[in-house]
Amino acid sequence: MLATIPPFLVYLIGAPLALLIPNGSLRSAFMCLVPVVGILLLLDIPYGDHLTTSIVGQSVTLLRVDSLSFVFGLIFNIAAFLALVFAWHVRDAMQQVSTLLYAGSAVGAVFCGDLISLFVFWEATAITSVFLIWATRTEGSYHTGMRYLIIQVGSGVILLSGVLIQASQTGSVAFDAMKLDGLGTGLIFLAFGIKCAFPLLHNWLQDSYPAATATGTVTLSAFTTKLAVYALARGFPGTEVLIYIGAVMTVFPIFFAAVENNLRKVLAYSLNNQLGFMVVGIGVGTPLALNGTAAHAFCHILYKAVLFMSMGAVLHRTGTTKASELGGLYRSMPITMVCCVIGAASISAFPLFSGFVSKSLIQSATADTGHWIVWLVLLFASVGVLEHSGIKIPYFTFFGHDSGIRCKEAPWNMVTAMVLTAALCVGIGVYPAPLYAILPFPVDYQPYTVAHVVTQLQMLLFALLAFVFLMRKGLYPAEFRATNLDFDWIYRRALPVIIRGLGLGIDTVWSRLIGGSRAMVSASIDAASRNFGPYGIVGRTVRVGNGVAWVAVLLLVTLLVGYSAD
Amino acid sequence: MSDHPASPITPDRATGRFVRMLDWLVANPMRVIAGLAIVCGLLAVVDLLYEKHPSVPVEALPFFYPVFGFVIYALVIFGAKTLRLIIRRREDYYAPYSIDAETPNSHMTGEQR
């Protein structure tokens, strides 16, 4: 009986139940219990399709547990637990409910066996998560939330269109591997791409994540984009175009992250870059590459969580995450600093940290399949990751120029969540076997070879040396309070100006047209009144003699015309 | 938000020792840099010592990874500085439709009021 309870149901029931408990530690404890129950349920469900039913002639499966959905389902539950511990002190019911429902929707989506239920959960993640942005309760966050919601719901609508076309063409809504060869699958691919922050579709990510609350961003960072990675891995493994999309994704955010002042936005760019690695893995599509994607998503959720947590803790204590305002915080928040550095080392893929054992699977897969240029691009991106997440985040927050800010260490719950997450990052890095054991395909890979450790350390430490060199020479870009434009400028500034310009143009032409017509009509009326009015040349009364003379002239003209015609 | 210019917090003894060690490192950056340089030098030497099995031809080049790390890092920085010339605007460029220039409130930071 227990085997058929889908984990998302625990969240769905847990959210309203939590509201019945007095708002305090008891409610927080109850909320943390929800993902624990989710994990226990998941571990108990045997692989296979469960809860299959038929809706309007289509087979709908609410619970498909296999090696791919298991990895993502497990890490989503773990991430929800860690995010809830981190947000233990939050007493805002809106955020509490939103966190549970959002996590539940993502967990639900991962276990969908068909595209219809995927669509439902896909939209649910959008609608439930926006409250974490609106919870900031400023005008800016309201507008940011609206932009986020429009794009996320838009992705769902595109998904639904694709699913309907696909269903009408193939007669099936099963969520299995598809070929990118028609309008239906094209739309589904686009919907996944929006949520996965493909290049030029990515701006919602950097726009919205820094606008959420200190704890909300931690939750946001775990689910939406990794759900899209899962959906791509399920729906489009081995689709070659993904290799190139992913490669571009790994590179372009690096440059934006390097000059961004808001460190939570730097992390959002960094998240985008990490998604690129996973997308490349899906595109390569070999068992090694797909294992790499799943492993990297698993590790990434954890180290990205600890990085966002450390910035959340800094925001909580100091009121800012702007690099230009921070510095020297290691004195006040040493534990947060250590956790942040562990997250930074993990994302930079230092040996003994989690990124090292997961990213290398993807890197090796590109080499094995002969994608040497892509291999080189990923290597380039790895140096970029070290720059913005490995060095910039911890350096400008905790070291660098001393901002003079002296505050307390993060609250106990934040510290607990950070330490737990950081411990997982180190644990996986030191002993990757348990992670490798749950990957979709059997793993025959040894990350700790002399060559791998040496080459990775050479690359990272020489890059660090370059940082020191540029810093000493004063060539490293200083941090300024500024807004940096990205592609969203097109729809936030250029398009509104073009549309306003077009509107103004249409308005001007229309008013000229109306004005001109009116002038013509009134000129005609004036002319008519001038000629036919009481004093007009035609309308006025004339003397009989003059009249006879006019008639005689007309007669003469008629006669002349008549004769000339003969 | 909370207690900016307040007196330094005195953490427990273990954390205090750790912070003092970091204080020493921050006060002596040249020692840290020298340490890093020594490790880098050792890693460069190691490059010549072990047998390489390149999976991609460029890996066979001597000192490929050290040179790649150093050069690419510098390229990223100069590329980003060039990009900034084009994309940098005032912080309130999108105000009031963005949080960029807003001061985080207690809702965002989660500080108890």
C-alpha cells in the first residue's frame, strides 16, 4: 500500500497541514519532516510504472520510478530538506507554503510518465515558485515576479501546444525519448529550453533569482532548471544540437558573471554555466555522458545550494550581497566563509570536492566521442567557473577590501543547513561510489587517477596564480554599483520603445488621416456653401434681365455646339 | 541591516583561533602568494614526471594545463572588462521595475522585525 503513495502527495498534503500548526519552531520542524517522509517513500517504491490511469483515452502515469527519475527525485527531496532547514527561522506563511508546494511540484514532475501530467506539474512549479520572489514585497520584486511568471507560464503553454500536436500526430502522450523532427517535438524542446535557460532564453534566471528572499533563492536554485535538465535527459538524449547549445551556455555567462556586482546574480550566471555542462552531456547521449549529467545535476544542486545559502546568510546579516559593499567578513562569519569556500571548491571541481567527480564524466564523454572542440570549450568554461564562483564569490565577500562590517555569524539553522550541505559536497568528492551507484547506467569510471588530479590542479592553481598576478598589477576589474545589460534589454527596453514608437507612428498617421479628411469635408462644405448658399454664385437671386442674358448665352453656346457637331 | 558598526563579535575559542590564523594570512599576503607559487612550481615539475595518456591530442603538449589555466584566466578577465565597456549602465537603469537599485528590506533579508 505504502508503495503507491507518490512523494509529491506528501508535499501537497503537508503544505495546508503546516498552516494548522502554530507559526514557530513546531511548524518549521513539521515542514522539515515533509521531505524526510518523501525520501522514505521514494526509497520504498520499486522501480516501474505506478498509478497509471486513463484520461480521455490517453494513458496517464503519475509515478514512474526508474534509475533516471530516482536520482532527480532523491536530490530534489534532499534539496527541499536542506532549504527548509536553512529557512527554519522564516515566519512568513506565504514563503512556507510556496516552498513546500514548489518542491512538491518539482518532485511530482520528475516522476511523471506522460506529457499531460508533466504539463500540470510544469505549470505548478511556475505558479508556486513566484511567491518566493514576491515575498520580498518591493515594487522591483513585484515586476520581476511578473516577468518570471509570464516566461515560466509561457514555457508551459508552449509545452502544452507541443504535447497536443504530438498527441494528434502520434496518438500518444508518453513521456519518452523523442526525435526533434517536427513542430510538436520542436515546441516541447523549446518549452524545456526556456526552463533550462538556453542562450537568449536565459534572462529570467539572472533577473529573478537575486530578487527572491535570502532563503527563497536557495529553494529556487534547486528545482526549476534541474527539472528542465531532467526533462531534456528524458526526452531528448543524444540530440546533437544540445551539445552546441550546452557549449555556448557554458561560455557566455562567464563574462557577465565576472563583471556583475550583485553576488547572487553572479551565482545565477554561474548556475547557467553549470547547466551548460549538463546539456552537453545530454547532447552527447552516451551512457557515460548521461551518467555525467545526472551526477553533475546531483552535485550541482548541493554546491549551488551551499553557495546561495552562504550569500543568503550574508544578506540576512549585512543586508546586501553587492561585492562593492562587502569584504573582510571572515572575521564575523567564519563558518559561513568555510562553507562558501567548500561550495566554491566543489563548483570549481577541485579534487576531493563533488564537482571533480561529476564534471569529469561529461568532460571525458566529449573526448571519447571525438568532440574535441567542445572538450576544449568545456575546459575554457571550467577556468571561467573558477573565476566567478571559485574566487570572486568568497574573495569579495569574506576577504578583499575590509568593508568594516562586523556582524554576528549566521543563525544556527542557517549554519546547520550550510554545514550539512558542505559536508555532502566533501563526502561525495572523497567517496563518490554511493553517488555512482544510483546513476542511470553502470559506472566504469575512476575519477582519481594521477593524470586527472595533476592536470586539474595544474589548471586551477595556475588560473589562481593568474588571479593573484592580475590583482597585484591592478588589472582585475574593480567592483562598481552598476546594472549590466544582457539580452533581456531587448524585451525590457528596445521592444517597448519600438512598440511605443510604432504606436506613436500609427497614432500620428491616423490623426493626420482623420484631420486631413475632416479638413477636406469642411472645405467641400465651405465651397458648397460659398457657391450654393444664399449669396453663392449659383444660389443668389438675379435680376430678370440678367437671367434672360444668361439664358441667351447658354442658348448661344448650345447652338454653337450643335452646329459644330453637324 | 543588523549590527554593522557594532563591536566585533567574540566567537568561541576554536573559531577565534581560526580567525586569528586567517588574520595572519591576510596580513602576510606575500607568504600566501609564495606558497601558491611553490605549489605551482612543483605541479609544473610533476608535468614532466608522469606518463601521459592524452584523450585529446592537445593534452600531450608539455605544460598544456598550466599554460591553459593561466592564459584563459587572463583572457576571461580582459574579455569581461571589454564587455563591461558596452553593457555597464547606472544601477537604477531599470528602476522601478527591478530590484537592482533597491535597498533590500527586512522581507528579503529575512531579519526578524
